[in-house]
Amino acid sequence: MTVTDADLAIVAEQLGRRPRGVLDISYRTPDGQPAVIKTAPRLADGTPFPTLYYLTDPRLTAEASRLEGAHVMKWMEARLGEDEALAEDYRAAHEHYLTQRNAIEDLETDFSGGGMPTRVKCLHVLIGYALAEGPGHFRLGTEAVAIAAEHGNLRGSAIPADWPTTRELGIAVDPDGAASFLDDEK
């Protein structure tokens, strides 16, 4: 994708400040808004900025915050310790993230974002990364976007209509945004 001056103006409005280090628009919403920017690993002043994919759309950032408040991160992180395949998928997503960022500039660190590869610390990062890479790239990112789509009623506006649903992923979401597996419902 290509970033234009008009995109940068929209992103500045979304963030309430001038964006820094923007290399590209990595994801646009179905309604055409820039929503995830790809940022330089090092800002113009030399400051390291390890967040490769930065979520900017206010609908998505607000929903990520609501889901964090509903402890979706804790639910996901607990599963990393119980499900070896899920943990391996998350490690692979971490490695891919580092490879993509290091192809631009190697910060000589193994920090990627969102707590990867062992913690789930930030849904903003997981949602931005998953939207930039597409559904199915990594399980927890696909789930985070699906939960946001359902709980925030964002499918077709901020999130693609064809993104996997929580039901397809076997996830239940309660009105507060808390997630569980469908077979855990009582």
C-alpha cells in the first residue's frame, strides 16, 4: 500500500498528533480509512521505535481498550501456558514480526511487541499486526480481531466482513467483552 499526504492528515486526526516514522498504510478499513500504519524501526531523531504495526483507527483502538478491560489478554495469556501448539504459533508470529522489522532496520533486539513471544500484553498491537498480515497469520491475532468485530459491532466497517467469526473460532463473547470457548459456556 502507499501512504499519501491525505492519509497522513487522517492519521494525524485519528491520533490527535502528527504521526512519526510512517512508512506505509498496512491496513485500510472496508470503509476506506487508514487503520494500521507501518512505522520505521527508528524515528527520524534516532529514537528506537520497535512497534512495526501501529493501530490508529479510533473505533479499533477504543474496542481494543474495552477488551483489555474485559481481561481478554489474561484469557489469551493463560492459554499460552496450556497449549503448546498455540505457544508455538505465537513464537512464529514473533519471529515473523522481527524478520519484517529487521528487513527495514535491525534494532539488534528480540523485542517485537504486545508481549510476544511469551505474554499477551497489548491487544492494540495484536489487532494491528493481525489486520496488517491478514486472518490466519497467527491464532491470537485472528481471535483478537474476531472478538473486536463481534463485541464492537465493527464487521464490515472497521473490520472486513469476511474475517473469521468468533463462532467459527469456537469463541463466546459476553456483553462485557470477556471471552471463553463455546464449550465452556454455561
